[in-house]
Amino acid sequence: MSANPLNDPKHWRKRADATRVKADLLADQAARQKLLRVADEYERLALRAEQWLTTQKSRPSELWLLSDTARDPG
């Protein structure tokens, strides 16, 4: 997976799961609902990370633009 946890769906799903566990421990229903909404947002971030990874895999590598041979025409 990507070295950047922001682009790793597993990272966000772990956070969502941990947040749900905390929510289940709360007696205050309002606080519990807020944590469950946070968990839902983490799930959305996981989906966006998956989409980002899919897009990156389908794009051709552009690293050659940064190489020395690309800068030196001669």
C-alpha cells in the first residue's frame, strides 16, 4: 500500500472501526451518534482513498518528466 496513510483505505477503515468501538461504550446517546457520524466520515475517506489509488494505477507514470534525461535534450 501507499507509504502515505492518507491514501491508504485500510488506515481510514481502522479509524472508523476504532471510533465505532468507542461509540459503543458511551451511554450518552448524543455523543454516541456524533462518534458514529465521525466513523461514517472515515468510511467516506476510505472510499476516496480507494478511488485515488485506482486513478493512480491507471495513470501512466510521469516520473520520466523529472529525470535528468528529460531535462537534457542533448
